[in-house]
Amino acid sequence: MLPATVTVDPAFVVGPVRRRTFGSFVEHLGRCVYTGIHDPEHPSADADGFRGDVVELTRELGVSTVRYPGGNFVSGYRWEDGIGPVEERPRRLDLAWHSTEPNLVGVDEFMRWAAKAGVEPMMAVNLGTRGVQEALDLLEYCNVPGGTAWSDLRRANGAQDPYRVTMWCLGNEMDGPWQIGAKTAAEYGRLAAETARAMRMIDPDLELVVCGSSNSAMPTFGAWEHTVLTEAYEHVDHVSAHAYYYETDGDLASFLASAVDMDHFIDSVAATADAVRAAGKHSKRTNISFDEWNVWYQQRAESRPPSGDDWPIAPVLLEDRYNVADAVVVGNLLISLLRHTDRVHAASQAQLVNVIAPIMTEPGGRSWKQTIFHPFALTSRHATGDVLRLAIDSPVTETARFGEVPVLDAVATHDPDTGEVVLLATNRSVTDAVTLDVDLRGFGALRLLEALTLSNPDHTWTATADDDTSVAPRTNTSAKTADDRAYAELPPVSWTIIRLGRA
């Protein structure tokens, strides 16, 4: 047993828990849309062809926002192809994923699905093959009540009321050489600033996300954000961050410490944004939209798109099957996002269904929860109020990638209205359990409401359509409270949620 102590005090507030932290992502990629959220032949499908079982799982997952329609897909997307009578919509080549896009689902269908699922839409505009005018056309279609060409066309297509979309992404990963219409930082920064300025002429209250570097390993990282924000700082509200993690060469210890990299990534982007703020003498602060994050095994065969003359509709792509260790890492990444709630104002786990996703479906058949579903759903459901800054005293473990890292990582939330305190904790040790001692004296007497732990002696266990419940979070019977303290034993490779309430 490795001893670790945590001190939690209501006075040390990082910032509010932001509902937009629990966002997701739906891209026209693989089976995310077609046979994912949309499957007209499914027994649960509604009049719009949307699967009712997926809508219910989306609600259970606790998703707040959904980014749409991409991703790499958006950089070649003509949004007009996806409106009007379905039978008249063209099929197009999707160059991003070497597929055929049938345009059976477009803006109007997605907005109806978002309403059914109870999520806030977060739209992305194409700044790869298109530009300012096309972004303005889409904004007019979505947000203007009527009386103009595009808004009246929306009304003719069945949506009398405007969608009033607030959050907009100005392109996607525009420094990536894989991106259709990839640009230099100066080229993109100028285009993003021009697009943002024009969009605000229609609606000054929009929240706009400018593209950060595609990931922190890019040679452009840091310098890209500085150049882009120098051009666009006054016109945008957030800069995007994207990161994916996976276990390499059996290095489980480094994989379990992935949140160390996310912490550093967030701190670096925030520092760069603040440097531009200082140099430009700007009064406002630009924050972070971490609008792509997850575990993704990018080198596996299922991540390779078709090639040659094969341009299928909704091929099986990026359908990672997640194990217990993957779920522990996802839980720890959520801890990192919450810990940075002062700067991370939105986030989107990529993606929602089938494609590197917490929800899986069979075409016309069953749906089930992957292991990563559980830490996301429980965190979204129970993390409310304020995020608290913790004092953690933890033993360390050695990793090949990050050196020595704390075995225990944790964050806590406190809801002043209900008095509930929620502690989220990860044991990163591959071999040893942790004895957790939590000092709660700043709250007065608290009682244990619930303690759940996700772990398994076989950390490679994966869920299937036949069995997605054998390794779900279970009651941690070691958890208890006494004398203004809480105690629990955390098994190796585990994620735990402990809920405490007023005595």
C-alpha cells in the first residue's frame, strides 16, 4: 500500500465547474453519423431516422455540447449540400477520410437531433476550401430569424425559428499538412480574423474559437498560437487545443500519466495567449476550447482510411475498443480539464458514437457502453459548483516518458448550495494500491454518500455488445468518513469518485 493524503478546503476555488467541459463531437467520419446517430432502419429510429437508443445513451452520458460537422471533414465540406429535399442532395467525395458523403444528414437534421438529445450545438465553418462568405451564409441560415435569402430558405426547409447557435469554430487544425487547405499561421490568422469580424457584424454575441496548433508535438506549436492570436486576438474568445493519447510499446506507466502532458499543454497554450494579451495591451482574456481529446490508437489498422477507387459510405473507421486502462486515463484527463477550469472554458471528447467513442452501435442492432463511458458520465453527473485547488502529498512512480510523476492525481468540486463535495481520484500505479487519506476539516462534518471505483485485475478487459457491465464502476467498500476525514483504498490502475454530503 502506498500512502497518499489530500487536503480539500472550500476557500481555495479555481473557478466554476463549466457544463461545456462535458462536450462531445460528431463528425461525418466512419460510422459516427450513419448507423451511429442516424439509422432509419433501426427499430428505435424516429421519423427523422435518428436512433432512440443513442439519444438515450447521449443523455445518460451527460453531454452538454456537440461540435459538428468536423474535424478534418469540415475543411472540404459544402454545407449547402446538406439542406433541402434529401432525394435531391448530391453525393460528394470526402477527401479527408477517402469516403463518399451522401448528405442524408445536414444542418437541419443535426439541429433536430441536438434538440432531441438535449445538447448545445457547436458549429464549425470551412476555412480550408472556403472562406468568409460561406461562413456568413451558414451563420445567416442558422441564426437570422427571416427576411433574407438564406434565412427564408431555412424556413422553407421547415425550421421557422432560428437555431441561434452561439459557439462557432473557425476551421479545424489548419496547420496540419493532412488538412485540406492547410495554411501558414499568418495566412490562417488573417483569414480567421476577417471571418470573425464579419460574423460579428451579423451577431456580436457569438463565441468564436480560433484554431490552435493541431497538437503539442507539431513543429509549429507555440509559434502558431502566437502568430494566429496576434492577428485575431480581439475578434475571438477561445483558442482550440487538441490531444490524443494511447499506450505505446507496452509502456503502461507512461500511458497512465497522460494527464501530465495535458496539464503542460494547457499551461503552455494559456501562457502563449497571455503573452499576446500583454504585448497587444488587450483587456480581455482569451481562454481555451479543448475541443478534441480522447484515447486514440492512431497506428492501428482501423484508423487507416480506404484508398484507390474505394470511396465507401460510412466505412468502419477509428473504431477503437477501449479497455479498463483506457477508461482510467480518460477519467484522469477529465481531472486535468476540471483542474484548469479557470482557462479551459469548453471541451469536446472526440467522438460520440462508434468513432473513438464511448457509445458503440451495430447497424440496425444493439448499442452498448465502452469502458470510457463511465468516468465521463459520472463526472458530468456529479461535478457541480466550484472546482477546488487541492494539496496532494503522493508518492511518485517512474515513467519512461515523463520521469517521476505522482502516483495519485485528483481534483475536487464543491457545490455551496447542496454542500456536496465530490473527489475524483486516479491511482496511476501499475502494481500498488493507494491508501487515501482526505482532510475535510474546512467543511465541518460530512458523511459518505457514495464511493465508486473503476478497476479490474485485468486492465485489458474490454466491453462488448454481449457484455458491457461486468467491469463497470463498483462500490468501493473501503471508503468511510471519520473525524472530518475520508479514507479509501484505491487499487492499481483505477479511477474513483467519492461523494460526500452534509452530515
